[in-house]
Amino acid sequence: GAWFELLVIAFAVKFFEPELRYSAAVAMTTYNLVISVLLDHGSQNEWEMLVSATNKAYFRTVSIMIGVVVAAIFSIFVLPDQAVDKLRKQEGEALRCSVDSIAAVSEILLDAAVQTASKQALPPA
């Protein structure tokens, strides 16, 4: 039944690439969900109902797979991982530069505060 199909899905999905595991699980689970829901709503002709449910499940699965392919192509050609890695590296360098700048400004402000405090602490001559 449905539990066996879910175990098969869980076993099959572990062999997918990490980026595709979620979408493959969604596609397979959607297929099973559509089949089980449509089979629960019986009609006069059981064979027509089964064919209709199977066609709808295949259509939904194919739609998801097309979305996965489009997303994969988009991520490869439009937003490749190299660009994301480069952006992360530049963000890290910018953060390090910001930390250095804040440290330098803090030292300057601390020196100015110490000098002002020492001038105010001296008695008037």
C-alpha cells in the first residue's frame, strides 16, 4: 500500500544529488498523493477512474520535473555556484575591512576621550 510506496520513495531519493533530493521527494510524494486521493473518490467505472488518476498523477509529476530542470538550468547558467562563492568571499572581505575600520575609529575616539578627560582633570593654573 501507501506505506510501501513511501519507503520506496525514501530509499530511491537517497541516490539523488543533494540539490535534487527535495524536488524528487516532492514529485514522488505528489504522484502518490494524487493517486490515493483520486482513488478514494470512486466513480461508476473503476477503470476510467484509475486511468484518470494515473494521467493526473503523471501530469503533476512531469510538471514538477520540468520545474526542476528549469531551476537547475537557471542555477547553472544564470546564478552559478561560482558566482555565489565569489560573492560570499567578497562579503567576507568587506566585513573584515569594516571590522578593521571600526577598530581604528574606536582607538582614535578612545585616545581623544582620554586626552579630553586628562585635560579636564588638571587643576587650572
